[in-house]
Amino acid sequence: MQQDARSTLAAQIARIGRVGVWHGGLGRVSAVTARQSAAEIEQLGYGALWFGEAQATKEAFSHAGLLLAATERITIATGIANIWVRDATAMNAAAHTLAEAYDGRFLLGLGASHAPQVNGRGHTYAKPLAAMRGYLDAMDAAPYDAPVGERPFARVLAALGPKMLELAAERAAGVHPYFVTPAHTAKAREVLGEGPLLAPEQAVLLEPDPTTARALAREHHLGFYLALPNYVNSLRRLGFEDDDFTGGGSDRLVDAIVAWGDADAIRRRVQEHHDAGADHVAIQPVAADRGLGLDQLRELAPALTEL
């Protein structure tokens, strides 16, 4: 594990709390809307705000800076920053810059992304495990002569398979698995052992009707991710089969990936992750028409922020 991460990990886990928010939509709206949304998510009591880095959305570190400047206490975390689109020296410098400027409220999640996203930007996606190992080596060797904060940044890896999980246990503060189930959380904790941060993402949808909930989940969440081999392979390791991946996902798969129902049902799913070994769960509101789902976060906050 990264030495700085060892020394700050317990404090980082305490700071982010047991429940946060994952929100890709903030990268598609205006800076004003993103800042207002981040401030409200902080006021609702969530401990961390995670966001992704897609090919056509805001660049990760400039986006993080906007969100940090708009908030006072919440941790802002990349989930994830793509290792293929910036070199390790730039990644290291950007993370140190934000951590020092905002009193350690920046958490670096980094990952190897997916072949379509990487190749579509003109890079060549190959051997993600070896690429990540070499990238971490380069980060550790990168020069940085500017001030370093009293609370240096911790880094976590987007890890699904056992080998990437093992690498995270060795070289990072923990992992941020995405598009996973509580069963994956349990397997991840087995590989990581005690200590490293385990912070899975969990899609949520406040909708009690099964037919409506599953249709929304398929249309606005599962369809995109089931086209990415890394996620399909991860689900196969959990026992899902070919039939589960057709038609936008079987009912069994939809129900495993998206926690739908009332606030109590979603609280139970988040608790399942904690019972399986998660330190922190980042909920992602599934909203129609790429909406922000802030209404769901408002309704869920009383049920989740006291877990």
C-alpha cells in the first residue's frame, strides 16, 4: 500500500463516512448547476461525492476543483480518473495540488477504463493490469517540488477482478468497484484483507413498481455498461450467464445491480454492502433523461446518512 495512504487511511475512512454519492451527471451540466448540486449533497450529509471521467464530459481535475471550491467539508473523489489520458507525473501533481489546496478533501480514484473509451481517444488499450502497475511505479517516481498538504491524497483503484484487487491491496489505499453487487463486495474484502478502503458504487432508484423500476434501470443504466466486456466478465465471475446479458439485462441482473423500491429497501441494500465488508458505499441515483436525481438523494438522506 502507498505509504502516504497508510498513514492517512483511517482518517480518510472516518472523513468520508459510510455513505456517499456517485454522480456522473455533474460532468454534463453547467458549472453553476454542478456547484449548486455539490453544495446541496454536502448539506444533505453525504460524506463523499464521487464522479466519473467520460470521453465527452468534463476533465477530471478541473471538475474536481470546481466541486471542491463549491463545498466546505465533503470529500471530492474521482471515480475514476483515466490512466490512459494523462501521464503519471501529471496525475500525481494534480492530486497533490488539490489535496494541498483543500485540506486533504480530495481522494484520487484511478483506473484503466475500457477499450472503447480509451481507443476512441486515440490511445491503445492493452494489458490493463500491467499498465496500472507501471503507472503506479511512475507515479511513485514522479518529481513534485510544490508544497504537499498535511493530509496527502490517498489513491484507490477501480478494481473488479482478483488480480487488480491484489494490486490495490499492495499499492493503493483501497478500491472503488463500480457496477457491482454485495456478493462482489464480499469477494473483494476477501482479497483485500482487513485495512484497505473498500468503497463500492451502488445504483439506486426510488420506484416501488417492479415493472417501471426495471424498465428505467435498463434504459438509463444497464444498457450502456453491458456493452463493456470488463463489467460482463466481472458479472460472469459472480455467476451470471449469457441469458442475463440480453434485452438490457435479466430481471435477476437488474435487481442485483440496481437497488429499487422505497427508502427502506435501498437502505437494506446499502447495509448488505457494509455487512459484506464495505467501509463506504457511494449511491448513484438512476434518473430518467439523464436528470440529476437530487430529489432521490434528498429523500434517501435521512435513511442513509445515519448508517
